Amino acid sequence: MAQEKKKGGVLPPDGGWGWMIVAGCFVVTVCTRAVTRCISIFFIEFQMNFGKDYSGTAWIHSLVDCTTMLCAPLGSLIGNRLSCRIAVILGGFLASIGLVLSSFATSLEYLYLSLGVLTGLGFALCYTPAITMVGVYFCERKALAYGIAMSGSGIGTFILAPVVQLLIEHYSWRGALLILGGFVSNLCVCGALLRPIILKEEEACPLPVDSECGYEVKLPVVSGIHTGKTASDKLKVDTKQRCLQSMQEYRFLLMPDFLVLACSFLLLASGCSLPFVYLVPYALDVGVSHHHAAFLMSILGVIDIIGNITFGWLTDRRYLKKYRNICYMFAVGMEGLCCLFIPLLHTFVLLVPFSVLYGYFDGAYVALIPVVTSDVVGTTYLSSALGIVYFLHAVPYLVSPPIGGWLVDTTGTYTATFLLSSFAMISSSLLLFSVAIIRHCQRKRKNSLSKDPKLEPCEGKQVDYYTPKNKDLMIIIPASS
């Protein structure tokens, strides 16, 4: 680190310790996203123990998911101000404590606070900073690195789901939550792996964030500051610098491209969670056995891993790297099309291709979210931008499953729910595609104007409108009498 400071920073390693960062982020996604998905396995146990209905019990899962996304900007803030390492270690401690306290629960309200809020807050502090550090260490192979790191969600779900079921059978749900609390404490070890790195100035964007989180901070110099200032003056200057830094960290919110991307993420989040919630109930409704219905989710989880890694590798190829945005739109659009046709699938044999296609494109777009965000806002703003991006997922994740359930209750079928999911995801893709087409047409028109000499603008040219073209022409003013 001392050598890096002397040299004024380093280039993104694209390997080396960066693979340890990827491994740490992989375990973080296992401990956060996979554990969150596995909480649904406890539903029956919670219902039997506390005597509550499904809707009341389902709020536990919704609260964990919502708190994780809602508090994502807090994780970014701690990562920027202190360090990503501190944020992940603190989050691991809170998440572990939340799961351990949940094993002593005496009511659902107790679980709402311990499992829903406290554990969700811990996951939020871990998730965004860990993902940010991968983007700091990788440039050329960024999509592949994110694909491997984000595949922890699918792999973790595939492995943890049967393990959690075995733990419940052998140690009851309380013992299973206690063991999960110990497992999640490994987040603290992952945080210790997030070694800071200082990038070269030309590799960073104009407004760096934090040296501990991977960037070198260069606050603007306020004119009139001298070394002989009093303590109160220094405090005022320090406060002004902090305010300036806070404004700079979220300056990307004024970028039109990011605002369009944010609207697209809102639509995406409104639709992407519905198939995960209602695929198994739909399969049971059309006559598929319980075993085969559960197997559909296993297929979806395994193919999700393949989508994470292969799509990340493909979009890192030289011929596709500049078209990452289009690849992301394609993946989201294909997911929407899959949901559009699911009401026509009434047998297990027909639902298997749906699970394969939906799982693959789900893994593809999840791996590209940090990459597309980084391409829009730059590496410097990535931590704060990802916090906002995951914050935008919070409300749709909380609201869309109940809306889908209301549609099922009202119509008596799952068709409206899956059509809603399809419409949201296709709209998300079309929004980005429309903006891309408009930008392309504007660039094309601008290029044609610059090439046509007749249409060149007259900027910088001085025209003397009072100089006659015919030099022989003279204006004779008669003398006054």
C-alpha cells in the first residue's frame, strides 16, 4: 500500500488479489441473497408454532428483502465514509446477531424486528460495498468477475435449501436459525478480505470517493485557507468540505442516463420477483406434483448460475463489450417474453423449458446490473449508485407479491399475475431501447451536419455586413447647403 501511494495509485489489477475479492463477494451473496430465499422454508414451522395465517407469516420474508434493499444507500454511505471493509464486518455482525436472536422468538412480531429488520439491515451493509469492490479491482474482465461473484445466490440456494430442511428436521427451527447465525458470521471474514486499493488518477473519475473503499479522495480546495486559522475556522472549513464531498458523491443523480436507468430498474423490480413467488403455486394449480413443482425451482436456481457466469464471460469479449447495454436489454426482454407465455404451459414437461430460459436470463441480467450501472456513472460513483439502484428495488419487492396475490384472488387464475410480470419487464427493456434509439438518431444527425459544409454552423465566424461586395460602388453623401 505504501508503494501504491508513492506511485500515485495503480491500474485495476484484473486479477491477483482481485480474485480473492470475487471469492469474498461470492460468499457475501451466498450469506445474504441465498439465506434470504431459504427463509421461506421456515414458513410452515412459523405457522404451526405461532398459529398465524400465510399472509402474516409471509411478511417476514418481505421485510428481510425490503430492508436489505431499502438500507442499501446506508451501506454505500458507510463504505464511502469509513471503508467497505468496516461496512461488511459491521453488517455481518448485525445479521448474525439478528438470526441468533430470532432463534429465541416468542411471537411473529418479535421475528419482524429480529429477522426482518435487524438481519435485513446487516445484509444491506454487506451487499452493496462487497459488489462495489469487485468493480474497483476489475476493468477488462469486469462482467466475468461480476458473473462469478453474483452466482453465489443461485449456488447458495441450491445447496442451502436441502441443508436448512435437514437442520430443521434434526434441531427444530430454533436450532436451524442458531446454526444459520453462526454461518452468516462468515461475512466478517469476507469483509476482512476487502483490501483497499488506490487507483491511478487517470483511471478514476473526476470526483473520487474514499481511499479505503478503493479511491483516492481529493476534496476541492477552498480559497483563502491558510495554516494559521483558528480551531473554529478549521471546523467551518471541515464542515464545508464534508458537505461538498456529500454533494459530489450523489452528483450522478442529475445525469439523464442514470435517471432513465433508474426508471427501468423500477419497472424491472416490479415484475422480476413474481415468478419466484408464484411459479410453484401455479404448477400445483395446473396439476403438477409437489415433487416436480419443487424441482422446477431447483432447475431455475442451477440455470441461474450458468446464466451468471456464461453471460458475464460473453459480454467481456471484445466484440460484445461495447454492446453490454443491448445485451442487458435483451436479457430483461427475454425474461418478460417467458412470463408472457407461461399461462399456456399446463404440464411439467412444458414448464421445464420455462424454468431453463427464465433462470438463464435472470442470471444474465443480475450479473450485468453492476456492469451497466458502472458504464453509466463511472467507477468513482459506483458505490453510491449501486446503493440507489438497490434502494429502488425495495418498494416493488415489498408491494408486487401482495398485488400478484390480490390478482389471483380476484380473477381466480394466475394469468393476470404473470401478465403483469411480463408487462413490467418488457416495459423496462423497451424504455432503455427507446432512449438508445433516440440517442443514436441524434448522434447520426449531428455527424451528418458536421460533414455537410453547406450546413456548417457559423459559430466563430465574423461577418461584416457593412462591407460592400462591389468595391467600385461608392456612396456619395451630398454636402449640406
